[in-house]
Amino acid sequence: MFDLDRWEEIWQTITRNRKRSIMTAFGVFWGIFMLTIMAGAGLALKRMMLSNFGDMAVNSCFYFGGVTSLPYDGLPSGRSWQYENPDLQAIRRQIPGVEHVAGIIWGSSYKFIRNDKKGDFRTIGYAPDFQQISPQLLPYGRFINDIDMEQQRKVAVIGEEVWTELFQRDENPVGQTIRMNNIYLTVIGVFRAQNGVRFHDERTVIIPFSTLQQMYQKGTRFDALAISAYDGVDINRVEEQLKQYTRAAHRISPHDTKAINGFNLGEHFNKFNSLFNGISLLTWIVGIGTLLAGIVGVSNIMLVVVRERTQEIGVRRALGAKPRIIISQIMSESFVLTFVAGVGGLALAVALLSGAETLFSAQRIAAGESPIHAQISFGMAMASLFVLIIGSLLAGILPAYRALRIKPVDAIREE
């Protein structure tokens, strides 16, 4: 049952010495404030760094053709090799856990013309699966599909800068034709470059890599390979099996460490995650340490309060106040002082993070970058409150025990 008189007494006790109460509460206020600010800043930095991966399948790796440095199986060193079309199906079939496989061909810069407009743009060839590994945002049209690949269609997905330079403002380019030297390409889509591993920018024309193979007379060869694994599959294991397959299929020495070149995006992603998990742990250690220092200060002040109220507590004991009443009174005072200060610190920190998020997000959006998210999660806020509540209760245990040891006769004798 709610006892208004009791809570008024608690509040009067706390406000009796306002300066002391404020200075004591400030330690708790500052502890929860710093914990929240550091946690929010750490999360914002993590989100900003991980936003560089965009919507990419982070469980992926990219490998390129190269030059052997050791002789093997009757073949000399210094031999160039490249992945070929049969490798795509073989890798998908022979390496467990592979979800998407795509070939890439590096193109060249060409002059593109449409009516009276023209510009110099780079070309690049992708297989359809590349859209699943590194998704492109498509304001218009679609990406390359399997039929484009099989029929070696002369189609193109153009970057937004290509669109703005070759077409009228707000003109839908899908279905229109552009000329690359003496080759006519039908536009099937417009892409907007996203964060992640980018082999192209918005001044690029994407063409089916089978069409570029025909244009460059590369036969079945292509320049680079992109692979993504299913969620939960160890990309490091897939990478190792890919290297084993490549050595066997292209007759490369098992001891040749220079012939196969590439990078593992999943490994880099895991390193980022480990780094920021360590930062998060350090944030909690420092923040909770600061908060505990404030709580210890509350406990010490409550010991002083108990000492000052020795006669009052003794009289209460003499009049029949039960031990639980004395304990409840002291712990309630400690709880109110700590909890109010902590909630105030948490509220101010959340407000500042929200303001910083709004300000910096507007600046980043204006610069064409992704917004910043500095706000802590609801779960983290609840965890902070839980730590605060436990700490506030712990702060009152020792003073309450000290009050319980006061003997009524001794307390009444004191002046």
C-alpha cells in the first residue's frame, strides 16, 4: 500500500541538506551519464564503420587471376592463369556452403553517345549473381539476368552520372539506346552506387560479362571471382577450399603462395566486430566503474546521515519500530537519492545523443552519405537502469545495517 507520509518524510530527509544531497547525487548522475554517452558514441562509430559494407554479403570473398611463381606439373613459373566459365558451376557444386558465385571482367573507358550528348565512361562486366553479393540500388529498371548472359545481349545498366549526362532530367532511360564506339547498347536499368566493396562508381556502364568476353575475345576467361556463403557458414573454410580447388583446376603448386590473390571480406568484417565488441566492453567497464564510485559516495553519505540521526533511530526503536521498518527507511532514502540522480543522468544523455544524431545525420545526408545513428538501444537503456537499481539498493545496505545496530538506550543517552 502506498504510504504518502512515508515518502514525504524520505524527501524531507534528502532535501534537509540540499547541497550535500546534490553533490552526492552528482556522482551517480555523472556515472550513468558517461556510461550512456560512451555507449552511444561507441555504437555510432561502429554503425558508421560497418555502414561502409553497405548491403553487401559480408560472408564473402573475392579472388583474381594471377601469375605462378613456382614450376608445377611440367609447367614453368611465370605462367599467367585466369578463372574460366566452367569454374563457376564447379565451385558451386564442389564447395559446400557456397550460395552465390559471380564472374567479373574489368572493362575500359569508352566514349558513349546518345543523340547530341556524349561522355567518357568506364565499362565493367558482371554475372547476375553479383547483384546478390553486392546489391545495387536500382531507381529504374533491373539488373542483368541469366538470359542476358546466355544470349550475350548488348544491354547495359548505367550509373546515375551516366544517366544525367546522356539523358534529359527525369527522363526514364530504360529501353533507350546508347552507342559505345560502334556498338549499340539497350539500357535496362540505372544503378546508384552503394557502400561496400566497389569495383565501379556511378560513371560506370555495367554490361553482361559474357558480352564483354565476346567483345574482348577472351573466350571463356574472366578477370575476377566473387563468392558469398550462406549465413552461418565459415567463410574462412570456404576460402581455403576455394584455394584448394583453384590449385587443382589450374595446375598451381600447393606451395605457390603468390599465384592466387584475393581478400576475404568476412574476415575483415569479423575483425571490425571484434574491435568494437572490445570497445563496448571497455565502455561498460569504465562506465560502471564511474557509476559505482558515485554509488559508494551515496553509501558513505548515508552512513553520515545514520550517524546524525542516531537519537531519532534510537527513539523509534524504543517506541517499538521493527527492524524491517528501520532498514526499509534507510534503504528507501538511499534508493530515491540514487535512482532520481541516475534517471536524470540517463535522460540528459539520451537527449544529447538524440540531438547529436539529428544534427550530424542532416549534415551527412546533405553530403550524400548515410545518416549516423548514435542512440542507444532500448535494451541497453534497460540494462543501465537495472545496474542503477541494483546499485542504489546496495548503497543502502551498509547504512541500514549500521542503523540496525544502534541500541535505543545508547542512542537516547547521546547528546
